[in-house]
Amino acid sequence: MTIKNIERELQFDYIRASGPGGQNVNKVATAVQLRFDVVNSPSLTVDVKARLVKLAGKRLSDSGVLIIEANRFRTQEKNREDAIERLNELVGKASEKPKLRHKTKPTKASKEERLKEKKKRGEIKKNRRSSKSIFE
């Protein structure tokens, strides 16, 4: 799933950025707010939407709109590209299906090793107790 499929669903708002840039920062709206309606997007499958909602975290509004703010650069074009790139990374991660975990049972040797360690630890504690009672 690439951004090319969903580019028509993106909405860009240009706002004034904070940070370095001098007087330019006060005059020009260089920061970009990219908005993408994840919940109502026809381009994404249901499972990709669910994973994207989980990945988005606090960047997702209550109405299901993903908001990515980009103000790393001093120009509007670079910030726009940065926002699109970050959305592309998120959608890419959400498109990957998680590996299924197959249940396995511990081997006989690992069970025996665990019991041996428990026995050893119990002996250490038992020895601590008995030596304490001698001094009392």
C-alpha cells in the first residue's frame, strides 16, 4: 500500500511554525498539518485500518482523522514532503501483517533444568535458615 493510492484523500493545512527562521517564521506559514481520514478511507482494508489506528496513537483525533504535523524544515514544500513520507511509513508499517505465534511446549530437558535450579535455590535458602537458628 503506497501513498499514491490515497493521495486524493489527503488534506493539507499550512500554519505558522515555531522555532528558528527569524522574521520568516512570523510571516510565512511553512509548517504543514496533513490530515487523513483513516476510518472512512476507501483505499485501506479493514485490518490495515485497525493496525493504523493502533500505530497512530495520540496523532489520531476522536473522529478517526490522522493528523501529522511537519515543521522540521524552513520551506513549505519540504515540510509537505516530510509529512507525506511520515504518513507513508505509518501506512507501510500498518500494512505488514504481524507474525502469528505458535504455541510450543517446553522440552523435557528444559523442565528438568528448571526443577534443578529451583532445588538448588531452595537448598541455598534452607541453609540460610538453619545457620540463623544456631546463633539465636
